[in-house]
Amino acid sequence: MKKMSPSEAPWADGTKLFIIDTGEWRYQRPTTKKDKCCRCGNCYLFCPVGCIEWRSNYVAANLEYCKGCGVCASVCPVNAIRMVREDGSSTEP
């Protein structure tokens, strides 16, 4: 797919932004509650890296490329995605 204008995003050619692997600096990661996911696609649309993958009954982040920004959790309308620390503890208060 050819970019129509220079202002289009770099993923306009059909490739994903899987350019840079996640480093050891990530301190939190998203986890999806499979039974709560309504497959609305908000997390997929708003993920700045494009690492959300569609599974059979839910969506989940590809943790190999996820940077841990938390955008997916903040846009989830049913709170199916929550951020947990890399050590396994919750980042919620």
C-alpha cells in the first residue's frame, strides 16, 4: 500500500510498528481478563505501538513489543485490561 501523503502514519504501508523490542526498562504490563473482554477493539485502535493481538475470545498485548504505557487499560470500557507490575503486583491503588 502506497502512502497517499507525507503526513500519513508510518504504518500506512501495512507493516506493524514492531521495530523495537521491549527493553528491561518496562515496569508494568497489561493483563487481560478473558471473560470480561467485550472485543470492542478500543485497545487495538489506541495502542501507540500496535502490539494488541486478536485471540479467539479476547484481545491481548504481545508482551515482546509492549512498552507498558497503559493506554489499552485506560480506554477499555469494561475494565478487562489492568496493568500489573513486572514483579506481578497490581499497579492499581
